[in-house]
Amino acid sequence: MRFGAIDIGSNAARLLVKDLSLQDGKIAEQKISFIRVPLRLGEDVFEDGLVSDRKAESLVKTMKAFRYLIEAQDITWFRACATSSLREAKNGEELVDRIEKEALIRVDRISGAEEAELIFRNFQHHLQTKQEDLLYIDVGGGSTELTLIRGGKRIRSQSFQLGTVRALKGRIPDGEWDAVAQFVKHIREDKGRLVAVGTGGNINRYHRLSRCGRKEAISLDTLIDWHQLIDECPLANRMKTFELKPDRADVIVPAGDIYIRTMQLAGCSEIRVPKVGLSDGMIIGLWEAFLADQHARKVSLGS
């Protein structure tokens, strides 16, 4: 069965398409396509509180294109979610209504808590061990979600206004890092070692640059070294030197700041990078809804 997920973030809008099936009682996944459009909505929202007319037009056109791609692949099960930018924009609701009218796609402006819940679905399917305490760190353009997973269950999560685009605009609220420190202190009080797990395009890039194996974690020292190398390289040279796209070359530095500082506060010596994120969790949620629908149909026919 084919599923689609649209993630409208502060830095980019993404369309992920996957085929999912059951094989030997387990979910088998095959990524069909992934399209990323760097809209950088957060530039407007975190500065002026609004999505500008120009970027609103670009977003609507992008969503129309996504709609055509969804229809071309006969995808009936899909969902579109927007995170911090459209959640905070004063014209966010107006823009969501426009997208539904013109692109025929309903967009859910999800809370930080729901974002964390959707991402957590990945851990149930992609992480094998349930014996460790895991600190999940998801860094986006507008916010960072931290989640404690213990015994394979989500124990506590919190969303913070720490994002890469927000940082570039100098819009990190006072006291936000103090809030992170309190969150980490609370989850460390009754347990020992925490293992960091990172998601987001920037940590994926750090992982690739470090030449770690697919399932190999990046040590904190290695992450710091690469972060320093990139930070010291002039922005104009970063794309060529580190093979970065234009919309990645600037945000990768504040992203590294957030991962490193969070790991240091939590006492994590390494970070695992499973390369899954919000859109993957959305698709797993759709899969679960599809199975529930199939079950309900069978029950209905049986009665």
C-alpha cells in the first residue's frame, strides 16, 4: 500500500512517499520518492509574525505540485502537517484555508506535543533495543523537540523555541536554554546514562560528513570537530567545501550548536542518527489507521 506525507516546516516543505506492507508480521518499508522545496517560511514568521505574500504564493504553488504528484501515484492515504512557522504565523489559519481551497489539501497545524508523538512512532519500528534510556533530539527550523524514551515507551517530551532559522534571525526567546537544562535535569535525576538519538536534515548531513557507518553513532567530539570546521569556513565557500545546498549551508551551524549543547547538558557522549523524522512517523500513523480501517471493514462484513 502506498502512503504520502507532507511536512511543511520552517525551512522547507517536503513530500515523502513510501510503500508499506506486512512481511512475517513486521512492517516492510520502501521509499519511493522524497521531494524537498526550500521555502524558508520561518524567515518571515520569526521576523514579522506573518508569512509574506510572496512566500505564501510559493507555498500554495508547492502544495498544488504535491497534489498532482500524489494523484499521479494513486495515493489515497496521505496527510499534510505544518509545524512551528504556520503554527505561529498570524495569517497561518488563513493560509491553511487557502491551501485547502486552491490545492485541495487539508493541512493540520500540529502542536509541538503532537509533533513529538508522531516522531515517536519511528522508534517503535526503527530502534531495536528497549533497554536504554534514549534522549530523542529533533531540530527543525523553528523548534526543537526533546523526548525521553524509556523501556521503549515515551515518558516525557517537550517542545522548545530553538530552531535553526529562528536562531539565524536572532529570535531565540530568553530563558529557552534554561528550560532545556531543567528538562534534562529532571529526566536525569532518577536514571544514569542517556543515549542521544538525533533526527533532522542537519544531523543527517553531519553523519554523512563524518563518514560513519549507517548504524554507527557520531561521537560528541567528532560532531564538535565537524561543527567547528564548517563554522570557520566562510559561508560563500561552505557549499563547495562540504557539498552543501544553499539552504543547508547557513542553518547547519546553528543546528550543530543545538545538538552539541543539548548533548553536553544531558551528558551524552555520542548520538545515533536513524535518518527518520516527522514525515516517516506520519506515514506509520497512516499505516496504523489503514490497518484499523481494514479491520473495521472485515468486522462490518462479518456482522
